[in-house]
Amino acid sequence: MIVGGAFTVFLVAYGAQYAFGVFFAALLDEFGWRRAELAGAFSLYTLVYCLAAFPAGRLTDRWGPRPVIAVGALLLGGALASMALVTRLWQPYLIYGLVAALGMGTAYVPSSATVTRWFVRRRGLAVGIAACGQSMAVLVGPLLAQVLVTRLGWRGAYLAFGGTVLVVLSLVAVVMRRDPEAGGQHPDDDPRPPAPLAAPEPSWTLRRAMRTRSFWTLAAAFGAAWVPVFVPIVHMVRHCQDLGLSAMTGASVVAAIGAGALLGRPVMAVLSDRVGRKPVVAAGMAVQALSLAAFGLVASASGLSAAAFVFGWAYGSVSTLFSAMTIDFFGRAQAGSLVGVLFAIAGSATAIGPVAAGLLQDVFGSYRPAFALGAAISVVAVILLLLCQPPREGQSS
């Protein structure tokens, strides 16, 4: 039930997030704003929602995920519906960049931290299945948004998204519980206490973890990997239109990212349980670099879709295993706080990509420099991850 609840939260919340590229193109057409100007609202959104993840994680440790997700449903759903009223450029910054972001901050960390609390031996598999909700979101969200925008207009589409988010997340919040021990159960849905692990699970407090070199190297590695991840999601529809393709083709290319992630997340998550989290994440970051480079080299719908599928496989694997790798390093004791603060630090880097890509396109008239830069930064992420080692007692920065 916990995995299913997290899957649903990811599907609905991230479905609205990944649909932004469709609304981005529609808003540009209606108001004639520059790409960097509007992309800045999404960059603000990613920054705020990542920073909000830290208090969301702390509150999840204290109160459990139920009230945190319920409040997020109200903020995110209400903000999306309010986007239907936009008439000035500052309004997306306030409504989407701040209010929706605060609501979104209660989706990833409370859900992923809760899943990691419920599983130990099958942690990779559990987070992989739950994270498939994010993959389905990329697959369904942009296409659904394009259909709704075509039939209802972008204002009607935003009302539909906002209402759905509010109702579904409010219902899912009811079934989410902090950890199995609170209900007299045991991790891994086992009716018996878990057998001793080969090595005892670490148990680091947030304060002690932040004093280790491992903490900051891990944050730097994931931060670098996440700088370019929203560039295709935000700009792909417009990129396809620049190449002479249709908006629906662009939405389909974004959906291909979801298809790749949908297959890649569970496969790579299970593989990480067997061969280790680090080599699997490093491989995902390397493949992400290659796929970003490919975006700048191909111009056909089929080529872009193929690159998008590979990008989704890679990006999905990296993001899925972030919380599992964090808990592997530091333990379950303060899972919400640890995942929350690391996500706030590393995830904030995602704010750079969309606005930087918009600026580069405005200057050079092409997205090719943005994709090349994203590929280079992903290579840096691989190097940083390879330098990262689990913390040891007595280790300090």
C-alpha cells in the first residue's frame, strides 16, 4: 500500500510538472514573452520546491507523511488551477514558481523517504516501483496536457490539472504511514522481525552526516547530474517547433522520456540491489551525458524520440536511486531529514538548466549549445560520484 501510495503521488504531482513544456509553448504563443523570461518561472519553481523538501522531510520525520502530503495537495492543486487566471509575466513566478513549488516540495521527499523506511533488503526494488509513477507522469502528462490544451485551451487545461491534483493527493495522503514499526509491522512487509544483515545498517543523525565528506560529495554529484535534467522537459516542445515539427510531436518526444524511465527505473533499481548502488548510478549519469549530446545532433522526430528514450532511462535511474543511496550511506533513523536536506542542496541545481537553456537559445538561436553544456556537466557528475565513498565513524569534511 505504501509503494502504491507513493506511486500515485509521483504520477499525479509529476504529471503536472512534466506538462509544463506544453503550457510553456502555449503561453509563449499567447503572450509573446521571451523564452528565458518564462523559463525563469520554472527555474524558480524547481529551486523553491527543492528547498521546501528539507522542511517537508523534517516534518515527515516528526508527524508522518499524511498531513504533509495533504497540505501539499491543497497548495499544488490550488496553484495549478490559479494558473488559468494568468495575464501578466509576474503571475507565473508567484503562482507557479512559489505556491505550486511549495506544494510540490511535499511530494518527492515525504513519499520517497517513507518508502525507504518500509524496506531494507528490497529497498532498491521498492523505490524503483514507486518511482515508476514519475515515469508514467512523463509518459502521460505532456500528451494529456496537449490534448486538453487543444480541446479546452490552456486555461481550461490548467483548471483540469489543478482539480485532479487536489482531489487525488488528498485521498492518497490518508493511506500513507511513517514507518512499519508504528503499526506493529516490520520492514519489507515481513510478518517476522528482519534477519540480521551481513553488516549493521548505519544510523547517522543529520548533524553528524553533514560533517562528513561523503555527504557533500554525494550532494555535488547529484547536483551536477540534475543541472540539465529539466532542459528537455521544459524546452523540447519549442525545440521541435524550431525544427519544423509540430507541438504534438514535441509532446510525444517528451513522452518518450517517460517511456524510457518507465522501463529503466525498475530494471536499474533491481540491478542496484545486486551489484551496488554506486556503479549503477554512475552508469546512468554517463548515459545521460550521451543522450543530451544526441539531442543537439539529431533533427528528426524518430531521432529525437530515440535520444529521449535513452535520456529517460538514464535520468530515471539516477533520480530513482538517489534516496536509496542516501539511506544506504546514512541509515533510516532520520530518513526524511537526510533525503530532504540532500535533495534541497542537490535538487536546487535543477533551477539552473531551464533558464540557462532559454538564454543560450535567445543568444545563439539554437538549443545545441545548451544540450552540449548539459552533457559536459553530466560527465562532471560521473567523476564526482566515483570519488564518493560511504562515511566512516570519525570521518569529517
